[in-house]
Amino acid sequence: MASWLIENAAVVTMDDEERVLPEADILIQGAEIAGLWASGETPRGTTADRRIDAKGMVALPGLVNAHTHCAMTLLRGYADDMPLVPWLQERIWPFEMKLNEEDVYWGSLLGIAEMIRGGVTCFNDMYHYPEATMRAVLDSGIRGIVSGVVLALLPDAKDRLERAIELAGEWKGKGDGLLVTMLSPHAPWTCPNDLLERVVEGAQETGVGIHIHVSETEEEVQNSLRQFGKTDVGRLEEIGLLDISPVLAAHCVHVTDSDIHTLVEKRVGISHNPGSNMKLASGTAPIPRLLAAGAIVGMGTDGAASNNNLDMIEEARLAALLHKLQARDPTVVTAHQAIAMATRGGARALGIGDRVGQIKPGWKADLILLDFRQPHLFPPHDVVSHLVYAARAGDVRTVFVNGRPLMVDRELRTLDEEKIFAHVAERLKRLM
Ligand SMILES: [Zn+2]
């Protein structure tokens, strides 16, 4: 694999010291970041196969979309302005019943192309036909954490779970470690205890994590209290599901103080999805309280049917704005906290935070360059503030994953968008 020297970029490292280097050089060798120096301090004789003059650009760790359903790009704009349960039961689930593996493959590639264009280098996916999304991950070169969704209402739920456990074991670590697998019971309200218990066993047998929706709506939590005498978090703790590592709990909108204590104690990763929570009117997750309690919080777009894009820069802005409004306090969820959730927070929540989510020598070369030589990003008083409050997905110019360029100067290197559009359009004729 070619080595790259990125010169003269402003580097937002997201490292433990939270350094922002005004002008620095980054050396990529193989899959890793081999060097990071302030410009002028780069050792003489440092060479690379390719160089990028990144003057006027900002380098940021790749964005981590901690919760999505990638192939739901097929349903973008298909059903909007409805409450969660009828939205799922009347529109989304009936459409999904018609999907086949190739539909999910092309829908996943569409979502991956969108995410690469918006600077996402890693996504955590829960959906049907996970083999299709796994193939899309390997074909595109993005980092993907993929699991096959299981819910009791599917007629073959138990068989699907056994197949998901097999797949998680077979595919984990493929693509030079780019592919990570998990198990994904849809949510406590759609999975009875015996199904959840088998998920826990399966995770132990295969050594993979668990991805699950938790306490997205108030109704779910009320039903859980009536049926089990426990909140979702309390019930998952009792089953032993929170003892698996990692567990990624998506949403956590309606969690109690005691739930927050449990989530922190068990080191459960949380994906905050403000766009989806606002669009489905699910509520506002208590992110300031979770962060203050020391929870591991990442951020996700959720599926394109409830967002309706996979733009993590927009998501970071929504998070910063939503919590200020809710708390009526402009100091709540700072730009830095929002970007941290969208990068290293997501990586930590997904159990890969020891190698992904920071620009740091020895870490995976998952990083992006944004073009700040544009009117809406000038003058660059504070690049972190601009990333959250002024930047757009289209400002991302170049994207590296595992040291491989997936987009250079806005040109995708591994995917053919025209081909993806043609396949998706053709498949929709049958699905509609
Ligand atoms: Zn979701």
C-alpha cells in the first residue's frame, strides 16, 4: 500500500490532550499513522510515495456513525411525519419484508458512498441480510461493524438468530480487521427474555459485542415497567446482557438516574441520535447528564428513513443545538463535546477506541481532510467551532480508511456511484 505525507494541515487530533495543531504534517504508512509533526519539525529525509499539500485544510479523525441501518437508504423519503410505532408497523416493516439480499447490498453501497462523501470512516450497522452489508463493507474499504437484526415478530426469529451467531463468528475480522461483527437483538420491547438470553450466549461463544436499541420511546419503558417491573436497562442487566463487551445501546432517550448509573458502571456504549429522535419526536436523550456521569457516548444518524441522511457533521450540529435549547443554556454540549462524540466517543462506544478515533502515531489511519478555503468557513477563528456550527458534509475532500484513500479531492476511489444509482433504481421498481 502506498505511503502518504499530508503536509501543512490544521490538525484536530482528538487525542487525550485535545491538541489542535495549527499547521502539521501527517505520515501514513500501511494501515497506520506513522508520524505527526508540527510543520517545520518533520524529520529531514521523511519521504512518502504520495504527498498532499493540505494548506487551508483541516484534518480530523474520520467520523464514526455509531448507529445506523445503512440499506434503509432504499426507504429515504418513503414514509415521513409519522410516530415511531405506526411508522414501523404500517410502512417500514411491510416494505422490509420484500427486501432480498441483493437489495440490501446495493442499498448498503448507496449509504456507504454517501457516508464516505461526508467523512464517515466507520459505521455500526444493524439490518436484515447482514452478509450483504458485510460484502459492501469489504468492497468499499470502509470500516464497518455489522450485525443481523433479530426480532421476535419475524416468523423465523430463532433460526435467524442462530444464523446471525454463525455469521458473526465466520466474518469477524475480515478485510484486514476492517469488518467487525456483532449480534443485534432489535430492542428489549421486540425481544422476549429467551431470545435475549440466547444472544448473550451467542456473544460469549463467538467473542463479539451486542448492538441494541434501548429506551427510544417513553411508551416502551412504560410497557417494560408494567410487564417486567423493570426499565429496559434494568431488564438487560438482569439477563446479563450488559456484561458483554462491548454493548452499544442506541438512543437511551428515556433512562432514569439509576439506568444512567448502570450504563456507566457496566461501561455500555451509547449512540446519541438527535436527528432521528427529533424527527420521530421520541424525546431528548439526557446527554449532558450522561456525559457528566462519565458515560461513553458516541453519535449516530440512525437509518436514512428517520433522518433522512447519513451526514454526521449535521448530526453533531443538531446535538449541540438541541441540548442548548432543551436546557436553555448555551454552554451545554460544546462544539468540542459534539465533535468528540462524533469521532473518538463513537470509537470507544464500539470497543475500537484503542486504535480508532484520534490522529495519533501508531493508530489506524482513518482520517479526513476538509476544505476550509471557503466563504462559509472563513475566517478560521476556531476550527472546532466551524466543524460543528458552519461546516457541511460537502466540505470533506479526502478520506482515508486503514491507510487507503477512499476519496481524493471529492472523487470516490472504490465505488462507482452511477452504477449504484442504476442498480438501486432498478430494484425499487420491484419493491414499490
Ligand atoms: Zn435504529
